[in-house]
Amino acid sequence: MDQLTDLKAILHSKRANIYYLEKCRVMQKDGRVLYLTEDKEENRYWNIPIANTTVILLGTGTSITQAAVRMLASAGVLIGFSGGGGTPLLAGTEIEWFTPQSEYRPTEYVQGWLSFWFDETQRLKVARHFQLSRIEYLQKVWSKDRDLKNERFFVDNLDIQQAFSGYSGKVEQAKNVTELLLIEAQLTKNLYKTAVSRTEQKDFVRDYDSTDSANAFLNHGNYLAYGLAASTLWVLGIPHGFAVMHGKTRRGALVFDVADLIKDAIVLPWAFICAKEKMTEQEFRQQILQKFTEHKAMDFMFEQVKQQALQNNPPLPLGEGRGEKHQS
């Protein structure tokens, strides 16, 4: 097995690391990718295990060498630039992603996705499926996460059951995406209420521009989820503009669709819990990334997108797909 194959041995859906770096220099040294931090007394080098990394997000005060980019590209690592703390994203809309130009991504998924995408009825069918899968994932996460239970997030509590009440039926009966978005918004609003009641954030109002901790953590956690979703679609070779819910006029709308699969399950409760605990942004970020890994959030995203892309097309035999291969 050559070095290039070694670096791509771990599938993106199984990789453990997403790095946000600031005030450092990323470089290649002795066949490894490192980041250098400088202070008055000494310079420190830290290794980045690129074969087990999905995304490197570079924040304020960073630079990267051409040699480091070459190695990251050979390992299939996605590189992006952002503001401090991972937000705001550059240009105020999306990360400027740099994708490895030598990457041979599979064509089967984009062909499968486009085979239904131009049919409005089929798009709505996939959008409904995503909404139902989202609820199943939330119930699974909340029913087994001991930390959430310690914070009194019990999936069988009356108010949580009421939030879910009739949701599946409403989703199945939605006649168009507009109705589906309204149903989704009402569910999220109800889940906010349950989180507020458990964390005593009594004056909470969802405001994307607000500076209070709960709103700031919701924004930040959502951006992390967008990063997972963007990585999933990038590896599978599906352009971000082919959304099923969030509007065909937004170039990155499919990222929002896929991120929604896991946002309410993980980001929503922990944004409120971490705000209550007065955690720093870095502590919150570490908590969210830990929970993404614990509950296999990226695995779930890959599973859902691949399933819908291939619903009318049989998978290629193992080994023929380039990039994220099928699991036997």
C-alpha cells in the first residue's frame, strides 16, 4: 500500500477529528503536517493526524504553506477559512472551501441524486424522509445519552412527547416544502421551550444577532453541523445547490438540509446546557464535537444521504466506488 492509499485508508464518515486553528502557522515537516504556535519564550509544534481528519478550519491569525496543502489534499482533508472561533464565515455566507483537485470522487451518488431531483414530487418525498429520520435520530440520542438525562432531558417526558405529538402524520401529509418548513419550525420552537424549562433560560428569544450565550452557542453549534454536512456532500460528490427543502436559489442549501438531521438532537440541548454552565466558546465547541463523535453524527449523515441518492439505483460492487465506498 503506497503513501497516498495509507492517507485515505480511513473513510471520511469514520474520521474522528475536525480542527479549528487560530494564531498559528500550518506547515509540513518531516512528512507530517504540523501547526506552530509562537510565544515569547518558545515555539511549539503540534502534530495533526491528517489521515484521521475530516476538516481543518483556519481562523484569525493563521497561515498555511503550499507543502502542507499538498499533504492535506493527498489525505482528502477539507480546508476552509473563517473568522475567529469559526464564525463569522468568510463573505458572510459560506466557508471558502479548498477541495483536493486530484480527488476521484464517485459519480454514482450525484447521478442518483439528480435522477430524482428535477421531479418536485420526489424532492418532497426525500424532504419528508429527512424530517422523519431527524426525529428518529433525536429520540435515539436523547434516550441513550446519560449526560442529557442528568440534565433532565428525558425523551419520555410529557412536554417532549407533546412536542413530537402528531409530527410524523403532519410531515407525511405536507403538500409542499413550504408546509414542511412551517411544521419543522414549530417543532424546533417547541424543543426550545423544553430546553428553556430545564436550563432556566427564562428570557430566551431565538435571535441570530443576539450576544447572549444560548443564542451564540446555537449559532456556533449550527456552523459546526454545517461543516459536517458540507464534508459529507463533498466526499460523496453531490453539489450543495441541489437542496430538497431550503430553497433552490441558495447555493449551499443542501448543506442546511443535511445539517438539520442532527442539529436538534445535539446542538440544541447542549447550547442551553453550556450557557447555563457559563462555559467558554472553546469549551462548548469541544463538548459539541465530542457529542458528534459519541453519537456518530457524520456516520448518520452519510447513511441518510447515500440511502436517498441510491434509492432508485443499486450500489456499485465494493471497490468500484471511488471515495466513500459502500459498507458491506
